Amino acid sequence: MADDEVADAVPAIGLDIGGTKIVAALVDRDGAILVERRVETPVDGERRTAELIALVDGLCKEHDLHTTTVGVGAAGLVDLDGVVRYAPNLDWRDYPLRRLLESELGLPVRVENDAAAAAWGEYVVGAGRDAAGGALMLTVGTGVGGGLVTEGRLARGAHGLAAEFGHIIIAEGGPRCPCGNRGCLEALSSGTAIGRAAREAVAARTLPEGSVLYDVDDLSGTDVTVAAQAGDAGAHAVLTEAGRWLGVGIASLVNSLDPEVVIVGGGVIDAGALLLEPATEAYHERLVAREHRSVPPVVAASLGDHAGVIGAALLGAGARS
Amino acid sequence: MADDEVADAVPAIGLDIGGTKIVAALVDRDGAILVERRVETPVDGERRTAELIALVDGLCKEHDLHTTTVGVGAAGLVDLDGVVRYAPNLDWRDYPLRRLLESELGLPVRVENDAAAAAWGEYVVGAGRDAAGGALMLTVGTGVGGGLVTEGRLARGAHGLAAEFGHIIIAEGGPRCPCGNRGCLEALSSGTAIGRAAREAVAARTLPEGSVLYDVDDLSGTDVTVAAQAGDAGAHAVLTEAGRWLGVGIASLVNSLDPEVVIVGGGVIDAGALLLEPATEAYHERLVAREHRSVPPVVAASLGDHAGVIGAALLGAGARS
């Protein structure tokens, strides 16, 4: 059976494996979700794989699919063979996920990093669908993931480990990142970083008097966004600072990679313009030879938290824009 | 006439246009230089173009070439149409170099950034010739240029402006770069940066007593390299620091781009291990999930200052490895 025939004939299955939840979906060739399932991510690696198999089997049975393709986005470093080399929030180490799934399911499987899958989804049917020249995506959530599409292809690097944009170093010697380095983009502009910056500002009492943040225990990034949207000046200042760091990272990436568009997604994007306006300003200030070049716009992702599962399904089906 | 026929039949012409000199060469399909010419770069833009035409005409006449291809590497931002959008050390602004040369020469011409051309030369016949998976190159000279080969192709970005690796930001708020930003790789690890760091250390008297750098007026990066190679501890410390910054930049780039090999060229490479050893150490310390992944090696370029003209000629000929 040829993959192309499968892709043309039937919907594809996508799986998006995060640290807390797994999203499974049946996706048509146009990137529309026909049906979706969400389950908690099993902590145990073998149980996790069994859950993935059960999700695919379930979708196939319910929808009377005798054959299809499976695309997986996994939160971790995934090599060109679909081996999860390392995943900070999952216990997989050098785990041959693609081979195991193919063997159990008897279906063609492709495994990619989750943010790369999301970038592909946004490129094909989301905020990058008019950017034939390529899209760079940052998923800013608890951490920062990345994906890059260039010349109509997902950039994977020599070993499949490209686009770890959360770990570009923009402030050497800066705050500690979960990866062990200091001054990574993720350490300065992520949900985790926003929460930490807010807690530090509260401890140092550098926020304006009367900020509601002084009254919140164990401040999270979400607390900051909610307070900023309600007009709290202290929360606004914390988000502006995180946005400016995001802009420094975007400038560094655009100077390196020259995409047609920069797409920002992930949960932190709920902050909207409070984050993206200072980001865009800081990015424009730092783009090399800005007045002599095309300036890739920074736009919000449009597929929400479906980007990963849609992109994974389309990648698995070999579908291209 | 098909380009491939030309490329197969006759040597190609390469032109490497720097701020101070132009190198022209006749290059065979294997990347060997058959003949080379060097001239000073005319300051005036029109005279510069006339010089390029004269160099090509001269090589064609002397070697009785009735047709060939021309590849150009130019020190500046070059877009996909071969327009020099901006060149910090040349007065070309939005200058349609490719079209002008094609029209005057009646030959197919390709124009790329000079460091990108050098990366292609090193990838095809130099230090990257065994790295089929792709090579990332940094040319560390007065400034820092970059080039990237991925999946057997030169990465150009959506507008041709990719790989300005000298302007990734690794220390936001750090030393001022000629581009106007602060904390770019070029501001921390280039011939210019090494000279400036040495002058600052002399002024602050932070070098070891007895360092010969205290006795040199108007210290340059070359002065530092020469003194370090002669065993001067102060010069050694300055180079080590520049090397460590280079390593921070390499880590950031490998986390983003996952090449098979990192090639470092440019004049500063005369410092050899004095620069590359601290660079490699700092890079290894900062590579994400180093113990779970392939670690792209850092190697010195092997084509010296011929990489650009060879790469340009091979790009112009449409030759691939």
C-alpha cells in the first residue's frame, strides 16, 4: 500500500504527547479535526505507549478505518529515526517510539518533536498558511519550544534535533534554565520565567504599590496574565519585560534564519498584545539592517492547542501545503 | 545552453568581494583553483562593478573561455534576486549586482553573501566534505559572517538573508556591535572585539604584570594573537575570553540548527587552539541534553581565504557535492 493512497483516501491520525496530557485526533487532508480524544499522560513509559496504541486502535475501530497513517508530536528531543532521545518531562530516554508503534499498530508512523509538529500545523493550515517562504514558530508555555519550516519543508537538522529555540542563549550568565544553562530564552520568557520574575519582584518589592501580585501566594505565569488583563500595573510590567526578552530571542532567530513569518503560540499567548507588542518592539530594534530588508511579521498562532495534533497528523500522512 | 552542460564542460569563475580586496579565480568542478587574481576593492560602487567585469573578461580571454558561469560572494546582505540590499563596508544599497553582471557579461551569474559562499566551499571540498548532513560555518575575522548548509542545500531563508550568525544576540545589553545592537556574537568574538577587549584590559590594568600588551599602541586582534602565540599570559587570557564567547554562540546555534559539523574560519582562526579550545569547552557546557545526543564537532576551516571564491564558483556552476 502506498502512503499517498492512504493519505488521499482516509483521514490521518495525530497524537500530541505533552507532559500532562495526550491529544489524539482524526484529521482530514485539509487539516480539519474530525474527532478528538484527550487523556492524562501516563507517568510510566510503557503504560504511556500502551495508551497511545489504545487511542489509535479506538479511533480506527470507531470510524471503521482499516488503514491510515499516524503522526506523533512528542515533547522531547526526537531523532531522525523517531527515537525519543531525551524528554525533560517524560521518562523516555533513547526510546524507539516510532519503531514500537509501527510494530504494534501495523501502520506507518512518523514521530517528531511536538513544537515542530505544531509549526507544521500552523504553516499548512494556520497562521503561516500564506507564508510559502517559510515560518518560524515559538511555542511559549511552561517552557519554550520551536519549529522551523523552510523551503516548504520541516527543518530537522542533521540528527533531527534542530529548532530547540527555547535554548538559544540571549543573556549569558542570566537566570538558570531547567536545561542547566543560564540565560536561555526559556529562562527569560516562558510561563515559568514570568512566574519567577513576578515572585522575585514581589520579594524585592519593586512592583508599584497596590499591585495585586503582592497578595497572591506562589505566583504563576497565569496569575500574572490574569492580573495584567485586569489592569494591574505591576503584572503589566512583568509581562512587558518577558515580552521584551521574547523580542530579543526573535531578533536573534530572524538574524539567523530569515523566515517569512514568526508565529508565536503556546499558553502564554493568552496574554496577547501585552506580550506581543513589547516583543515586536524589541525585535524591530534589534533586527540587523532593518531599513534595508524585508521584516518578517510576528503573528499569534491561530490553531490554539490543536496545532500539534493537526501538524502531527499531516506530517504522518506525508501531506504538504 | 543548459547550465549543467556549461558546468560539466569548462571551469567556473568565482568572485569574492570583500571590503578591502576582490579575489577572482577560475575553479574546476572539483573545487581546485586553476588561476587566481587579487585586486584592491574599488571604493566607488560603479568602479567596483567595472572591476568585476574586467576580471571576468580577463580570465575568459586568457583561458580562451567562450562560455562559463560566474558565482559571486559579496560581503553584505544579498537577497534571492542577487540584489545587494546592504553592505556595511561597501556603498552598495539595494544594488542589483546579479542583473548588472549578467547583462554586461552575457553569462549566468549567481550572487550570494560571502560567508555563505565560503560555507558552501568548505562543505563541498573543505572541512565539511564528509558532513553530508550539513555544515554550519562561522567566519571570524574583522566581523563574524555565517553560512549554513542543510540537507545538501545552502540555507538562504525566505528573502536570502539567513545565516547572519554574527548578529545572534548572546549577551543582551553587552558591548555595542557595529550593527547598532549590543551583545551580538560579533561584538564579543571577532578580530575587532579581541582588539577592543585587549585595549580595555590594558586601560583597566587587569592583565598580568609584564604582559607585552601594555607596550603596544592601538592594539589589534592580530597583535593579541601574535603575543598569545609567543606565550604572553595576558594575550592568552584575552583570547580565551573571546573563545568562550564564540563557544556560547556555537551552543546557541547548534541548539537552533543541529548541523553535522561546525566549521570556524576567518582570519582570527590563526589563533588556532588558543581560540578553539575554550570555544569548544564553553560550547559543550551549554549544548542542550549533551549526554543524550550527537555532539557536532567544531573544526577549523581548511580552505583558508580561498573558501569564498571556491564556494562562489561552485554555486555559480550549480555544482553540488
